[in-house]
Amino acid sequence: MKMSLQNKEQRIIDALNFLNTHKGYIKKGKSKIGEIVGLSGEELDELYNYVRELRKRYYDSSTGRDELAGYWIKTKHVSAYFKAKMGMDLNDLSVYVNELSKKIAPVNSKKYKNIVKRQGDHVAILNVYDVHIDKLPFNDKNHSVEDYVNSMVMGVVDMVERALVSFNIDVIIFPIGGDLFNTNGFTNTTKKGTPQKVLMEHDKAFKSGVNFCMNVINYLVSKGLTVKVPVIYGNHDHDVDFYLGTVMEVLYRDVDNVMVNNELVERKYYVYKNSLLGFGHGNIERRKVDQLPLIMATEEPDKWAITKFRTMYLGDIHHKQEYKFLKVKDYPGCTVSFLRSSSVMDKWHHDNMYIGVPRSMELHVYGAEKGNRCNFIYNL
């Protein structure tokens, strides 16, 4: 199959396009590929050199993975794994977000106009970490996403109602994302490409996740609370969390007491009176737990300086750990809290003996002057 091309550069580009859409030909060897795409000698060598440069350009040494994926080219001259670069550039993403925003109708703020905004001296942190809403459970044929979502909403209502009876809360922080979904899209893989078993199609899972977040936020607003929503990017669903945050931004853009923070950073911080509260997913932070107080102080020096009590909330490891950094001389300490997952157990966790760990949600209450006052737990 000879190609009549104008010049060497165009011949190589067309050859690459041909190989990308006819992946079976890669196995036929260099000389056979040369016959198929109409290249030989120096031009064929240049094709392989170009693919090798692509691999260098997109190979991620920190993970040992290629951001190009699709097929291998293996000859005596080069061994390369090739695919077009994944993802969008910033311009493409901006266009996508703008188009998505046009299709979403904001929440009608008028239905909240008669609700009296609470005035208080406590903040509550609603921690629903590592939900993995569409994960395929192990040996639980009766599990449904709808029931899972309903049970979490019930848990939120239970904890919030108990907290409001005991404390004068005016602000609640509700982190969303952080592996709310089990996959990063329709490929049923994580952000890094690890295959996952799922209970439903990605579009249905995304709608369930959006509905869960909306149900919780709407309930919190109906209680007169100011709701702050940091979007935390998980290692399973990093990109999907950004789209989720975009949807929430548009939905609540007209609701004054809902503030969504969808800034593309790994950790997000809030100050309430005398407390600095940090949030991250945990997959990055758990490797540097002993450095987190310094990282916290470096990322937010002004907020660190004006607060006495500091906590970093993380998830990802699917069981609960706390690391306390005690006061050194006159320097305040910091607590790093890894929260339990609310997710169902899948086969991988069963096989690796992560069994019998309670699935829970938590609500932590901080006062204006004395930091953490009380923690509420709801076991699913």
C-alpha cells in the first residue's frame, strides 16, 4: 500500500497516522511496515526516531508510565510505546468548561430567600472520604448505588442534626471529590490507567455523584448554614472531580452562602477563627507525613501565623490514622488526620485482607477559641 506524499515530513506524519489507526500492522516488523506505509531506508529510520522522541517527550519518570499508550514498536533500532498525548490543553479545557456551563441550569436561589442565615461561633467539617460510588462490591449482590447514596445522605442528616443541637454552628465545610468516583472516565480505569471493576456506566455514576452532592448541599443551605465546598482531586477520578467541581460552581453561582473552590491545586485551606483547616486526598501527602506541618506553613504562611489550632484532613489509605506533631518550644503543633473510607469492600481489598474495617462518615466541630470540640461518627 504505497502512499503518494509530497515530502519526507508529510510522509512520516501520514505513516504515523496510518499506524495509529492500523495497530495490527505493528506486529509485522520494520521491513513489512516500510512496505505498507511506503517508507524505506532513511525515511523509515526517521519514522522510528520520531516515535522514540515522542516517548522521551511524554514518558513520566516519576511513575514509570508512558502518557502515550496504545502499541509498542520494537526493532533493533528502537523500542517505543506510542499513542497520541492524552488530555486537553488549557484552551481546549476552557472551551469545554464554557460549553458545559451553558447546559447546566443554576439552582433557583429564590427558594432559599426566606431562610435565616445562621450566626454562630463554630464550624463543622463534613468528611465523606473515598466514596468510590460506582465500585463493584465483593460478594454483595444486593448492593445498589441508589441505596448507597441514600444511606450517605441519611448519615449526613443524622450527624448535622446532632451537631446543631449541641453547638452554635454557622459554617460547614463539605469537601467533594477525593475518589467520589471509582474511575476517571468511560475507560473504567483510574487516572494512571489501572483497570477497575464498576457497578454501572460512568455517565450514570457521574449523575449519581452530582445528585449526592446536590442533596447534601441543598440540605445544608436549608438549615441556614454557610457552605464552603473545596473540590479535592482523587487518584482514581482526578479529572472527573474537576468536572464535578465545575458543575457545582455553575449550579450554585446564584446562591450567596455556597462557595465552591475548584482551583486546580492538591491541597486547600480554610481559616475559622483560631483554626487552620487543610484538605487533601492523601495519595501524595502520605509519603511525606512528617513534612506536612512545614508544607502547611509554607503554602499558607499568613493563615498559619494567625491560628493556634491546625489540622490537615486526608483520605486514600482507607483506614484511620492520626499523626500528632507536638509543640516544639513555643511553636504550635499540627494534627494530620487520615479518615476512614465510606466505600464498600471490593475484591482487591478483600484479597489484601483489608477486611472488617468500619465504613464511616465523620463530622468534626471546631469552636472559635478552643479548636476541635467534638467529632460525630456515622457508621454505614
